[in-house]
Amino acid sequence: MTSISPCPNCDGRNLYKANKEVSSGGGHAPDYLPGLGGLFRKEKFKVVVCADCGLTQLLARSSARSEIAESSKWQRVC
């Protein structure tokens, strides 16, 4: 995983990563990574929380990041 320390919100170093990745949604939930993954396989996030300020970060897996430039559901902003 790329370095995310210190926290971009409070400069804290009390960061925790969830032990398992969470689904990016779909089905009855919002799809936070539309167009990435497959029809029956939604992409997942790594979740990191700063215990000092509570900032929660959702980090897309490398498999999602590798598909994003070619997806018609995403537009580059910078």
C-alpha cells in the first residue's frame, strides 16, 4: 500500500487499516467505482482511519486504478 502517513487532515500518525477490504457497492447500494470490475465482481476498497481526527480514506485497489483511464464512466479532472 502506498504511504498515507501522516494524515492529510491533521498530520496525525495514528492511522489504522481494516483487516479486510470492503465492497465498492452495487446491487442495492451506491456503486462508488462505476464501470470498474466486472458484472458480478465489484471492485473493493482498502479502508484507513485516522484515530486522531476520524478522517476515513477509501483507497481503490490497483486493479481498479489500472482500468479507470479506459473507462467511459470516469473523466480525468487534472
